Amino acid sequence: MTGIRFLASAAIVMATAVVAQDSVPTETGTIGTVSVTLYLHPFLTPEELQTLRLVSTNDQALGLFVPARTGFAAFAASPEEGFVRDGAVVPSAQALSDLPDAVLARNGALAACDALRKGPSPCVVVLEVAPAQD
């Protein structure tokens, strides 16, 4: 019975995270063969937003984040920690790229971030990259 309660609780937490992620405003654009979605979370500082906008609109900057561009990518950050503090990338901010689908990229980045975060809130995706639709 405990296992069932745990699974039910985990499902509720995951559903809440998905709803929270979906309710965040986004900016989406295309760079070459990929589509980039930036999630405009309120915790992102002006410096972080500027960096993410550069990555989401500039081919060279995106290349640092997604070198091969053969699959899906996601970048996750902790709401309490952000991803840049005092000019340095926060250790909990995690990106995964070149994965075969969006779910693997998203879940992998979130799990890696959650494993390193110090704050109480679960990590959220701040940037996603996918093959552009024709």
C-alpha cells in the first residue's frame, strides 16, 4: 500500500510541475534546423534572461549549448539558485543535449539539476531545443 501511495504522490507532483511549466510565458524561435523555446520564469534575473535570449537567437551561442544539433536538448535551473550568480554558472544548472526525444532531454536535465540543487523548489526547464518543424 505504501508503494501505491508513493506512486500516487509522485504522479501528483509531476503533474503539478508540468502544469506550472506550461503556465510560464515562452519565447520561441528557429535557428537553422532547430526550434528553441525559452521559458520566462519570474526568478530569472535580467542577466540570465539576456544570456538565454542570446542562446535562443544566435547560432554561435546555441552551438556552445547544443554542439551537434542532432536531437533534443533541455536546460534546467533551480528557482532559488538560478543559473548565473556572481558571474559564474551555478552548479545545479544542468543542460543535456543530443537526446532522441524531448521527454528524455527534459527529464534528464531536471533530474540532474534536482540532484545538485540546494533550494527547496524543484528545478524547472528554462530552455528547450528541438528539430524545427518543416
